[in-house]
Amino acid sequence: MKKVSLRLLSIFLILGILLTGCKKGGGSIQFSNKRLEQSPEKREIMQEYLKKNYSSVDLEDESEFKDLAIMDSDIEGKEIFFTAELHGTKANEQLNMKFLKYFKEKTDFKYYLCELSYSDAYFINKYLETGDIKILEDIYKPLKGTFAWNKDSYNHFKKLYEYNNTLPKESRIQVVGADIEHQPINAYRFLVDVLPDKEAPKEIKSVIDKIKNKFNDSDEFDKTFAQCSNELQNNIEKNENIYKEYLGENFTGFNLVNLNVLNSVEAYKHEDYVDWNNTRDNMIYKNFQILQKELPKGKYYGQWGLNHTFQSKEKDIMWFAAYLNSDDSIFKDKILTVIYNYDDCDMMGITDTMEYTTNELNIMYPQIKETNDLLEGNLNIYKLTSENSPFSETPMYYTFNGEEIEANMLDFFQYIVCIKDSKATEPLNDEYN
């Protein structure tokens, strides 16, 4: 759920074009031609392996998991389960609900670790608890003009509400958001929402009143929110004990949300693709460390943008899951990642004037595509971790230019779902006024 500036839009187009995809009228990136130099014997080994280690995914029944039983043997001992999409394609949400229900049944995960900020997660949890659709509407309104402003994303949380209510109260899913605050207006909505009814102590009253006034001043909000957050952060550091007593259990969230308003300002200063991703994903990991220490122990599931779920450093980019899988992380070797590839799909796009359009999406690792073209079905999942897997020696491709890198694919993910002929998701438009 992130606000996409023109600069970030170009980054998403890089992710949507540079792997193997293209915009309408454009060309696709050329992967390293080393694959073309492979012997017929090696290519046959790859194809035979994939044919023996795949399953067709059925989305007709989201609660039937025979098609995902191929994953059962890899679940034991894992604590974080990621699926990985490129935003804007309709099959993403369908797969998300299927995997969410599968991992819930198989692992009873507690936390839905979404690509969301803390403030967004707070309000979605509030919606899940109350069913008050206005809460969901209010946090989506600032998303108009972003990739998140789509019907599938919005309806996903309505489906989650319905599904959560079928679960025993003690097993219901809690949303966790560790991203930076891309929508400051939602962050300020949170800051105001968690303030106690009682009057603030005199040492912090003027700053608290300014937060309330800033949220209500829509004309000046975009111009001065960063300065207001900076003043608040300085005041928290000066009067931390007073804030803790005043806010009680909401102090951690209050402090984290305001800090991530400032983190967002800092992250958006980075024009370079590598710097932007390194900055943001490092911030996400630090946020998650704070939250994870306060949450009761439990397992996590979440569907993120593709690269965030890579479990190893990708040349010069350290992604969120790579931090989670690093030597000093308690989650090392406890992560399972399923990435999505796309063949002849459409994706929702955004023009320079912030209008929605449809682009073609073709992102398929070449070794996978060769075999997938021989098989039937629009949704196939491939297990890369079976005995004698050729993927333990198959080089990974660098997102930025498609070149092979030294690390192998199994260093980054364990499963690939191939999506074929999926339509683009639709803008939210008049879903609600």
C-alpha cells in the first residue's frame, strides 16, 4: 500500500520490464545467453526435473489444498512464509487468498506480515475487529493515483474479514505492518486516533495539539507535515517517560509511526534505484525487529513485491528477506519464499499524469518458461528444492539488467508459480464514493 511518485513509478516499470517484461509496444530484456549454450543433455535434465516437481494450482476452491501438497515437506521448521508478486495483476489476489488459507491450515500462522505501514495495519486490524467498512474506505482514499488503488486489493481485506470470522477468536489473523509511512495523512490519522481522551501533560501539550491541528489542516498538510513530525520526534526524545505514561501501550506504535514518517521523507530523497531499495528495506527490517520483540511468538505469512522476499543479497542490494535470513537473525533458515512469474499477462499501470492504463507483463525465468510452455494450465507451481535439483547450480539473474550473478536461485527462493493469461486488476474508481 504505497504512494508511488513518478520516480517510484519508473522503478516499478523497471521491475515490470527489465526481468523479461515489456510495456505495449516495447521490447523485453535479453537474459544472459549462457542458457543458450547449455548442452541438450542439461536442458533435458532441467525439463525432466520440472515435469516431476510441479502441480497445477486450482483457484476454484480456495480451501482445497491438494494442489499445494507439493509444498508440505518444506514447511516444517519454517516461521516466515512469503509469496512474491509484481503488483497490478488480477491473479495476485486470488493466489494470495489461496496461500493465506493454505499456510493458515498447515502452520496456524498468527501474523499477516503485509507490505504495509504500521498505521495502515492498525486500521485494517480495527476493521477486521469491527467490520466497519468506513475504516477501510478512509485509509484507501489517500491511495488514489497509486498501484494500491485497485479493486482486488480493497476487496481482499473484505474477504479477509469474512475468513477471519470463520476462525476461533484465539486463532484469528492479526495484520502486521513494518513498511515506512508512504501516506503521511494515514500516519497522522493514526497519531490522532490513539491519543487518550484525557488532556496531555503540560510538557507535551503544545506538540500534541499541533499534531491534531495538522491532521485537520488539509490545505497545509502536505507542505508542513515533515516539520511537524520532526518537532514531535525531538519532543518524544526529550520527554520519553512522559509520553510512555500518557500513551501507555500505544507508545511504541505512536513513536514508530512518527519515526517512519521521517524515514519516508529520508528514503524518498534517494533517486538511485539501488540506494532507494537499500534504504527502504533496511528501514523495514529495523521496524520489524522492533515489532517482533513486542509481539507474542507466532509464525508469519505475507505477500510482498517480488524482490523484497529474496533471501540473499542481490549483488549490491540487501532486501528485507535477506536481512531476515542473515547470520545474526533469529529467522535464518526459517523462511520459505514462493515467487510468481508471469506469461502473457496484463498489469495495471499508471501514466505520468497519474491515469490508469494496462500494460503487458511477461516475466519468466527462461529455464522455467521452456518447460511451462510444454505443460497445460494457466497456474503451475514448481518445487525447486527436491533431491538433485538443478536449481542448486542455476545462476540467479540480476533484476537491474538480467545478467547472471554468482549466487544460485535456491539462495533466493524455493518455489515458482507460473501465471499465464491473467488480466490486469482494475482501478478502484467508483467502488465507493
